Amino acid sequence: MYTPPHYSNNNIEEIKAFLKQNSFGILINIVDNKPWGTHIPLELETDGQGNDILVGHIAKANPQWKHFKDESEVLCIFNGPHAYVSSSWYKEEEVPTWNYIAVHVYGTLNILSEEETMASMHRLVDKYEKDSKKPISLKNMSSKTLRQIKGVVGFQIKVSDIQATYKLSQTRSDDHQKIISELKERPDSGSQGIAGLMED
């Protein structure tokens, strides 16, 4: 991913926190000589050797998994908030732009066993159910329901490289307060999110 130096974020702990909070990503590999992407939860975890990994699963009906090869490199893309920035908010004439957060994660993919895939499903459901009014657990589901595991392919990706772009008007410090105030007046979540990040 092309990232000008002033927009590059190299704070790995901040990036990991972002990935955990924005875990719905796009898994990309090559299928029949074309890029193929699937939108899925990709959970950042640590393996037994202390390596950062992403864990996920896709349906066996999705032909993407048939092109998974052990140790093949894949790309996972994660998006944060984004917002249009009008240059009418600047003190000097300039073209408009877009502020955003994007993180690209590269790594080598390995397919998980059915047992490992089921364990990852338990972790996934437990994570997202913990704040539910009436949390469910896979532990309480029938073996008939849980047989659906046979319809998915689980995998883990050993992270080899992370590239993070945090474009937050860093080159326009004189206009920061005006940009933030204008973004706050907009009702969309992207504008609100970018305003909050610029304030931080």
C-alpha cells in the first residue's frame, strides 16, 4: 500500500488495538489468475510461539479456499472511519481530500483442522456475545446445529508485514481545529469518527 511518510503509523500496539476493534476485513488471494476477496471476521490472536496471527473461516461453497496453499501469502485489508474533507475549511486555497484509516496485513496462510476451527468459532462467538442482553454460547448448542462446522474451512494467517495509513490532515496543522469542528457538524459516523481521531 502506498503511504506517504507523514501518514504512516508505525505504532504497532495502536495498530493491533485497531485490528481488534475493526476485525471485519477482506481476505484476498489469487483465484484463477485473478484477485479474489471475501468479507469476513479476521481475529487477531497470538499463536503458541508468540507470533501474531489472524484467524478466520469461509464457507466451503466459496471457491476461494480451493486456492489456499499451505504457506501461501495472502493480503487482508481492514478499514476504519473515513470522511470527505472540504478545502473550503482551509485558510489557503487547496484541493479537497479524504481522511481515512486503512491497515493492510500480509501473511502466510495455513488451513486449520476441524477441531481447531471449532475452537476458533467458540472464541469468536464468546467475544461478540459478551455484551449481548442474552448471550448465547456454542457450548449450549446441539450437535446437530454444530455439524454446520463441516460446511466451513478454518484457517490462520501468520502475520509477516503490517502497513498502516492514518491520513488525518497531518500536513494541515493550521487548519486542524476548523476541520474537526466542521466534521463534527456532519451526522455521518465516518465524519464523527475522523473528528474524534484528529482530536486525539
